[in-house]
Amino acid sequence: MAHEWLRDRGLHAPARRQEGSRSLRTLGVTLLAAAASAGWAGPVPTPWNCDKGRDHAVQGRTRITVTAALSRAAAQARAEGWDLRKYAGPELCYSARDAKWTVFYDGLDPLPGNHFMVLVDERTKASRLVPGE
């Protein structure tokens, strides 16, 4: 079933190589499905460390997953009337210091202020949209 979902979208799942590869393939399919349900049809973005910069990966375990942060951000944006089809796929970073995800949306039209971000607090699960200026 997941293979058909990927195939219908021009994607493919990696062939099963070893016993351990099945869990990685299942994780990939789960991430794609969760991102699609969150309003994003592209690949799940890789988060970076907000505290150290884009060149540093998120280390350690977070309280909510990447897909949960994306889902909460997309829900907040839609609740405030933003049409996510007018924005490039989200990018996100995580701050362990603040226990917050920051999800960035850049507009497809390169206009001043055509971007926004959504802050997702891991402790409270609250999200807050910050419009571009």
C-alpha cells in the first residue's frame, strides 16, 4: 500500500537490503505520509540546530517529532488564513536551549514580506505565527 502511494507520486521506496533496512524504509514512508497530511507534498526537510546554525544537525532526542512540528505549524498557518500552496516547502530548525521548533515558509513570489515562521513550543505544544515584514 505504501509502495503504491509512493509510486503514484513518482517516488520509489528503496529495495529491501537487510533486516534493518525495513525499519528505515517504513520510517521514510511514515515521514512522507505525515508531511503530506500536514499540507506539504515534498520531501520531509532535515532540521538544523537553531542555536548553532544551518551547518549543524539537531543532536539528541526531541520531545516532539519533525513531522509533529510540521503538522502543528501547518495547522496554525491554516487556522490564521495562510494558503500554504503559495509557499515553498517549509524549512525548520530546533533550539534545545528554548525547547522550540521554528518552521520557516518562504513565498513562491519573491516579494518583500512574503514569508512567515511558526514557533512550536515543545513544553506547552503551543504554536505562534510570526508574519514576515
